[in-house]
Amino acid sequence: MLDYAINAMPGVVDDITHTIGNTPLIRLSKFAARHNVDATLLAKVEFFNPAGSIKDRPAMAMLTALMESAAFNEKTEIIEASSGNNGVACAWLCAIYGIKLTVCIPEHMSIERQKLIRHYGAQVVTTPKDLGTKGAIERAAALIEQNPNAVGLSQFSNYANPNAHAQSTAQELLRDTNGHIDIVVAGVGTGGTLTGLATSMRAHIPHLEVVAVEPASCPVLSKGHGGVHNIQGLSSGHVPDVLDVSQINQIITVEDDEAIAYAQQIARVEGLAVGISSGAALFAAAQLAQQPSNKGKNIVVILADGAERYFSTPLFAD
Ligand code: PMP
């Protein structure tokens, strides 16, 4: 008979939230060879999170902060604006904690996101494409105004969002590389990922170069104006409160079709089926790796979600 102690089940977690984070960091050797570069490209693959994206970490942090606050009681409902992945992560967590959730999402965000949010039992309110993420934020605010039990998590202004990345994503990167990182590349939606990584990693790596990626057709950070784009999850059309722009060393803009082409290529070259914003980040990382001054450097690129959230989009066009 096996001599296991009663109650000692070291491989069991209490619920699925305990599986957030500790995502793999994968060396992209074949992608680097394809682009003839002499830098080390390392991909932090966030589709390994339980609800499928980078937003699981901040959603957990924001929800925990709310549940621990005096404002929270058993009648509390959440109404949140999202380009989708935050909505999916919140819907997943609200299912676990039994909280009523409404997600306001621009109508052109993929149907896969909307279906997943409903699948977890939350409500979806779609807002017009031409109003962008701002339209979703304003609708959420209006709905909260009408409902005395409703609160928002407000990912664009909630500092629990970047703090989640400072406390988990950044620590994992430092641990997994022994701090040997020269450049970090991340797409900017709320800016939570970029701000959290930059503030926390710079304390250990003073020479760290932080590169923001944004859509060429919505260049809020680089040119100061918005626009409609198809890199879902990036640029909301405004500079979010939680984005610390002073942390950004360089901004790289990426066209929608370049992002799609790189997301398709990485699936075929490295077996990584990632989403469109990951393709944008990879495009930027390849550009950086090709610069002679970056020869031999270690470049970390954040891949925010997986391709299966985009079956209905041009990522899967024949
Ligand atoms: N890529 C995708 C697909 C996303 O959903 C998000 C989150 N909006 C991001 C990148 C950017 O993340 P952050 O909000 O931390 O800037």
C-alpha cells in the first residue's frame, strides 16, 4: 500500500484561480533564424492563463481588492467596459465568486469574446464601433449611474491592474531569466502590462529598455490621435490613467495586416497559435532584434492571448 499521509495532496489546488500566472517563457530560435537576427527573443506566453489571456492576472487583483473593500456586499453587481479579454477574465471570476456581471464591449470585438463572456454567465452590452472603447467606458458609467448596487472595476484607472503585473508577471520574468533582460516589448491597451513590468523590472535592471506597441491606425501615444483599428485589445483611443508614459523608451506602430501576418507566421514557425496583438508585438520585437545596436541582447515579448479567440476575424481568412 502507498504510504501517503491523509490530507496530503500536494498536487491539488483549491480552485482554478490558483492556476493564474507562472506562464512559460519560450525562446523563439526558429523565428529569430527566419528573421536573420542575432538577439535572443523570449516570448511570455499568456494564453496559458486559465481564462486564456494576460487579463486574468489584473482581473483577479481588481476583483480581490473590490471584495475586500467596505463597498462590497452580497448585492454588489459589477459593470465593466472591456475590449474583451478583461471581460472574459471578469466573467470567469464572477462565475466562481457568484457575482452578477455586465460587460460593455464595442460591437466589432470578436464574437468569440462575446460568446465566452455569456458562457460564463455574464451579460454583454455591445456599443457602436465608431465610438471605440470610449463608447464602452461611457456606457458602463451610465449603467452604473442608474443602478445603486453596481460598481465598476475600471481597468483603465484601477492601479490594482498594473500592480498585478508588477507583482506577478515581472517577478516571473526576473526569476526565469535571472534578470538577464535588456528590452521588454508589450502592446498597450490599458497600459497595465507595460507599466507594471517597467516599474518593477527597472528596479532590478536599470538599463532596461521598455518598448510600447500600438496600432498604426490609432497612434495615440506616438502621434496624439486615435482611429479605428483591428488589433483587438490594443489602443483604446485615449491615454489611460494607469499608463505611466514616462516609463516608455520607444513606441513602435504596427499596421493591422503586419500584426496578422506575424501572428500567422509564429504559428507556422514556432507552433505558437497567438492572437493579433501578439503578432503586433512580434513584429516590433523582430524590428528591434534586427537593429545592429541590439545584437546579442535579450528581448522579452509579451504574447497576450491565443488564436482561438479570433476564428471569426481576418487572422483566419484563407
Ligand atoms: N493584447 C490583448 C489581446 C489584450 O486583450 C490586451 C488587454 N486589453 C492587451 C494586449 C494589452 O494589455 P494591457 O491592458 O495590460 O495594456
